[in-house]
Amino acid sequence: MRDVLDPLVSWWAEGKASALATVVATHRSAPRRPGASMLVGPAAEAVGSVSGGCVESAVYDLGQEVLAGDRPVLQRYGVSDTDAFAVGLTCGGTLDVFVEKVDPETFPQLGEVAAAVRARRPVAVATVIVGPRERLGRRLIVWPDRVAGGTGSDRLDGILCQDARGLLDAGRTGVLRYGTDGPCRSEDSEDPDVSGDGLEVFVESFAPPPRMIVFGAIDFAAALARTGSFLGYRVTVCDARPVFATADRLSGADEVVVEWPHRYLQAEAEAGRIEGRTVICVLTHDHKFDIPLLQVALRLPDVGFIGALGSRRTHRDRWNRLMEAGLTETELKRLSSPIGLDLGARTPEETAVSIAAEIIALKSGGSGLRLTDLTGSIHPGFGR
């Protein structure tokens, strides 16, 4: 919903209905992740994408049907083995798309949800996508400290609230499966049509963006700040030198901090602002900054990525100094140094792409190799 939020809320505020199509699950090699959305507007406008063009026409038609009626629809799209020109995904994957009518009556909490998303406050929207007809499309809105709406069962709402908060804390979006009154079902099903009395609930988490903290206000930092922002990170650049740490030089950063790097990182950790999705990139390659900073960073219990720029000679010297400072080999193995993938990068912009590529590969379990040299699924971690 995030990628179509502005037009969705605009029509909602005017009291107009639109059809919201959301990818709720993917299987094998699908082009978009769960949460990708497309709108069919009140004047038959099409906004957004669920597949990058493969099935948009079919989803558009389904959206018009949903607008003409009231019942939400869960539809699976996939490539046809018998007809290559049938509606489906040319990449060979499948995706499940939930299409529902959105207006002030069906989604009265949308204004509050949009306000939270825009203010970068965490909120999760849990929507029933499989179950008895009268409960399809019902939703529970979950904030860290309160809830709104409901699925039609107080017991289920209590369990779902805790599960949704767990996904929200992890920044994850996905489908949860229950009985009609609460207990989780033990078996995962590939079939969107569930027999019996089961429910499936799609939980879309709108967690604050993960942080990228870049230490060292050099030209490489300016390029990396722009790249990190493009990838959805909230980027902070920190440097102890005020002449270099300026907003003008680092326009891609959300925040520029003048402080000794190790002091800043320690303070952020103590304030609870460092978590498992946080990315730390050390670009100073100056021992008086690097060593005390990495002593703090490598001992933090929960950080997504820690990398440091520099040549192999710089890396060996840095490693030795850190060992002399008392870091263990286990702690040092958390450090990606020299930072980045082997792309032959030379310019700051190319180096930023190299660093970003390593971060993406580690987060998603990618090999970093050329796809043309690999076999198997392009997106092995997507869906079920």
C-alpha cells in the first residue's frame, strides 16, 4: 500500500471508492514482493504495479469488477504451461493478489494509518484474505500501544495483535494462518482456497525505514548517502570535522552529525536506536577514528551490517590494531572489510553501488555472482 498511498488517501478523503490490489504472497521467481500494490481509481485510473507489467491488465479488470460489487477477491496469477500467451508471469513464478474496495466505510482507519506511515511511526494492517465470506476484508490495525478495527473474533484479535507486533518489530510483511477463532494452523498451504474453517490474514508492516549510518564525510560518503536513500534507508552521516560534515556537501543524507564517531554510535546504541536492520559503513580509513568506532560497533549485539573502506594493507593494519585493542576473532569476523563487491568500481558513485550490492546480497542471501552464470531460481527467498 505504501507505493500508492497518496492517491489512495486522496480518493478516500473525497469519499470516493477505489480498488486496492495487493500482492500478499509470491511463489518461486516473482517480480514484486508482498505489499506491492496497484489501484483502480474511481474514474478507472490505473496507479502502481503488482508485477512489473505481466498481469496488470487482468488485475485492472478484476479491480473494476470489485468496484462494481462489494466482495474482495483473492486471485492467483502464474505462467501457463500449456499456453505461453495466457495471463501470467513470464518469469515462471506465481503471485497471489488480494483485491478489495477501499472507501471511508470499508477502511475507516485509513487516515490514521496514512498519518503514521508519513510520520514514520510503526503500524501494521492485518487483513483477512481467506475465510468465511462475511469476514473477508475485515482488518485489525495494530500500533505498538493500541489497536483498531477487528476480524470478527475477539480471541483471534488478541492472538493476531501479538503476532502482528512481532512482524512489525522485525519489519516483516506476510501471511499468517489461523482457525476461525484464533489458534494458528500448523500446516502451510500453497492453495489460496482454504477448505474448512481456516483463516488467512495478510499482515502488512509499515515499520520505520532501517538506518544507514555512514562515518566519514568524504566524497564517497556523499555518493553512498544518495544510494542508501534510494534503497529506502534513513541515512545519517557522522564526522568529527565540522568543515566537512555539512548538509551542503552531503545533500543525500537525512541527517548530518558533527561528533566523534565512537561517541555518537555509543550514544545511539544506549538510546536504543541501533537494531538488527541497521547498516554501519565506516569510510574514514583513519585509525584515530576507525579503531575506537569499530571497538564499539563490533561489540553491539544486534546490527545488520558493519563494513569498512580501505585497501588490503589498511584492512590488515586495522585488523591487527583491533586485536591489540582486545577484540576477539569472532567479533572481528562480523566486519566486512574491504567493504563492497568486486565490481571494478573506481568513482565514488561506482563504489557506492559496490557497497550497496554487498549489503543487498548479504541481506537477501544472494551470491553476488552474475545471474547469467547461475542456474536455479533468481529469487530463491521469495514467497513459499
